[in-house]
Amino acid sequence: KNEVEQSPQNLTAQEGEFITINCSYSVGISALHWLQQHPGGGIVSLFMLSSGKKKHGRLIATINIQEKHSSLHITASHPRDSAVYICAVGYEKLTFGTGTRLTIIP
Amino acid sequence: DAGITQSPRYKITETGRQVTLMCHQTWSHSYMFWYRQDLGHGLRLIYYSAAADITDKGEVPDGYVVSRSKTENFPLTLESATRSQTSVYFCASILDRGYEQYFGPGTRLTVT
């Protein structure tokens, strides 16, 4: 069983929809990361959090330490949000989920 | 402001050849990492370095060698490339423990 599980693996939605991507982990953690990878490959860190909630623009990340679960939300989704979203846990050495491929249709 | 760069971006090599992938960062970050990304496996840590002359194994180190003589450089060498090492390789760095990771653009390596 993978230490970091993401769901769904693939998600297609219409522009403007509210998006939720989930991440569950089986190990104790010091930090959880959400990363974004656009087609063509570049990986960008979106959030690093160890408790509560963080918000950048239309993106919101939450974490529940007791339930070992985190969610990434995108409000008012846009085609440019189409990417693979990756959850990872760790403080410096990261263990990654296999990613959620998000496609937003205009 | 170059940030973190990788070279080459694309490489085709033959089985048994030695190949070195380069990673360079301009931020003086303490930690540097090498990952490989494969379909179905996601990103996996190969080696990492906490500082110059300090390196340690990650999840999948077999067949790879690293060194870090200077803070800014972290080369990854495949001593005798195998087809199973065909992958996309990402280098990353962090200022120190507890900081977000910055990724290089990746190197797509094909071993024929």
C-alpha cells in the first residue's frame, strides 16, 4: 500500500466548477506539500502546510492531522488550471502520491 | 536570476554507457535532491544532499552515483546505463529543512 494516496486519479470538469482533490497518508508527517505539474513537465510548489488551511488566490489547501487527510480546492476553475496535482509528505525527503490529472473544459 | 537549471534537457544513450546529468542552483540552498518520474510510480527520490560533501541514499539509489563538491552543483551519474533507467529526472533544492522545494525543468533520458 502506498504511503500517500490521491483521489481521484483523473478529473474532468467544466470551466467555473469547484474542484476538490484529496490526499490521504499513512505515516506521521511533519509537513504536506501540494505541487502542480503542467503538460511539458515543470513542477511548481503550491503549498506547504502542517496544520489548518492556506489560500493563494483561487487555490485553498486544508489538512486534518488527526484524520491524515488533506484536500486541495480550486474555486472558479479555468482551463489554465489543467495540470497534474501532486501531494507529497515530508520535511526535506518527500514521499509523493502518483498525482491527479485535472482537465478543465472551456 | 537563473534559479535551478538542469543539463542536458534531453539525452539518448546506449545501454552500458556512463552518463552524467547536471544540476546547478544559484540560491546557495543547503539541500539538493534527485528524483526520477515514471508513469505509475510518480516521483521517487534517488539521492539527496544536505550540504557540500554530505550525500545520502533515497528510495531508489541503485545504479546511480552522486557527488557534491560545491554547494551549487549536484551531478547525478549513471555508471552503466540500463533500459530501466529511462525516465524523466528532476533536480530540486530547498533553502533548509522545512522550506518548500524548487524543481529544475527536468531531463528526459532514454536508454536504448
